[in-house]
Amino acid sequence: MVELEGLRKEYVAASPSAPPTLAVDDLTLTVERGELLTLLGPSGCGKTTTLRMIAGFEQPTAGTIRVDGRDVTRLPPQKRGIGMVFQNYALFPHLDVQDNVAFGLRTRGVSKAEAAERVEAVLRRVELAGYGKRRVQELSGGQQQRVALARALAPEPPLLLLDEPLSNLDAALREKTRTELRSLLKRLGMTAVFVTHDQEEAFALADRIALLDAGRLQQIGTAEELYHRPANAFVASFLGRANFLPAHIRTIGVDSIACEVANRAHWEVQRTPALGEVAVRDRVLVMARPESLGMYPLEEDGSGASLDGIVAERRFAGAVTYYVVQSFGGELLIAGDPHEFEPGARVSIRPHGPVFAFPDRRECVRPEQQPGQR
């Protein structure tokens, strides 16, 4: 188990008159034993700094780090007993596989005989039995990643940290390796913390995701929870694709509110924790995923539930086709059937899935310009 409590990291500015740079701001979270947690967020969000503080490579300005109940906040890295897999694997090219894996054991004073036994055992666990005498240059990227993992596992650490461990692999190998990596870590019962900026990687690897922005924890939960029940507009816009529409509140219910969207359509919208206390006529932003909006041939809608639009573009994206639709002076991204509408078609748009309300930030975030998308 890993417990971070009130973790804060400030960097002193180069100029004495400038305020310090706040990299991590009051981060509190718990990683349960056997859990795989991913720290996810855009560049500069504090995820790598957090990982380095857990590892002992950075000292927190304030806060506490506990591993299995033991306070390791001020301990040097070698005293924490934590395994680490670096982004570039940091394998020694002049050593063969077994000597790379044994390196950490020897620095801990493990006898040569015991080290040999543990190296053989851990290579079997990562499915590299018989590779001990190979040079690392002879291995594929996926095999090198498993050697780095074996080296981190050999000392039998209570916690494994992985800093973008798949970023050096090509797309096809990355997808295959992340499936194998998750399966292996779950089979071994490891507690692990990953850092990545890749949403698909986070979704595939993690039991839970901690999404950070500007050094603060925005939301923690499963991929499904973050995607389908985002806590705020940043979470909604960073994960997947999202349309934001200006609206104002017409009536207020316990779990939902009725909104007039873009001064035209009347939609029932789910409340979010970020919305807080609101009143009738308050301005809000309504968020709808592309798959939550439906398009229909333009028709007179007596219910007032539809927005009118014109199909501007059709984008094939493999398993899904996206339509760019001009509406209310802006653009919406809507998922639909590949040959449902041609560019230029006039359509009616209304929700057929959940939509959410967030505080109005006076800006409409376009699907093509979402913060954090890569």
C-alpha cells in the first residue's frame, strides 16, 4: 500500500524576486496493495514529479509518503526498497541479460549463489527463461522492457514505479506489450504506479487512474468512472472527445437540471460535483460526448429538443465515423454510421445518451482543440 498525504513540491525560481514554481499541490491519495494506478495528465501536470518523490529522487516541500505503513518521506532511494522501470529502461549495454537483472541484487549485498537463483526465477516470471546469456542489443524492444521489469522485480520490492515504460515502442508493439505487462503484474500481485500521458495506455493498464492538472488531483477512479462521470470540465475535455455548448438553467431537480442549450433546445442534463449550488437562469456549459448525440434528417421538432445543423465534414476513424456539424455558430463532433449523411445535409441534433452540466467558463471548447489531447 502507498499513501500520499498532503504532498507538495515547490521549485525555487531562478530570480530571487520571483515566486516559487508549484509542481504538486496538496496531493492526497492511496494505492491499495495489488493495485495498478496510473498518474495521467498533460505535460507539466506534476505526474512525473510525484513519481520521483515516491522514488526518493525528489524531496517534497511538505507532506508524507508511506509505503506499507512505513514513512519513507526523508529516506534516500536505496533505503526505500522500491523497484523502478525508467522510460529508456537504463539497461547496461556491456552486460548480458542475467547480469543486468542481477545488478540491483549485488548492490544490496545478496550472495552470488542466491542472486543467480533469483535471476533465474524472475526471468521465468517475465517469460524470458533461457535469455540470461543474451546481450541486450540482441533483444526486441518488448524483450528489453521485460528485462528492465525483471531487474526491478528481482529484489522483491513492495512497490513498482514505471515512468512511461512503453513510450519507446512502436504503436503495434506498445499495444501488445501493455496487455502482457498488465497481465504479468496482476499475476504477480504487484502494487504499481505508472506515469503516462497516453490515455489509451492508462485505460489499458490501470485499475484506477489519478488525473492531474496544474499539480492538483482532478479526479481519481476507474477509466469508466472518469470517462462517463467526469468530475469537472477539465476531466471531460482531457479524456476522449467532448462537445461543450453554452446553456442556461430552466428548472432544477435533485440529480438533473433542465437547460436551454444555445438559446434553442431544451435538454435534460445530469448535474456534476463541480456545478455546486446553482439557480434558475444561471449560465452553464453542457458537455456531450460525440456518441451521446444523435443526428436525424431535419424536421420540425415541436418538443423543442433539437438543434439544427449542417454537416460540414465526414471523418472516417476506423471503427467509428465522426461528423463535423455546424450548429449554433460553432461546430459539434458527432459519432454516426459511415454513410448516414453527406456533407451539406441539414440535420436535427438531440442527445440519445448522457450529457452533463459544468460551471460556465465563458469559453466553448472545440473537439479539435481539447487541452491535453495528443
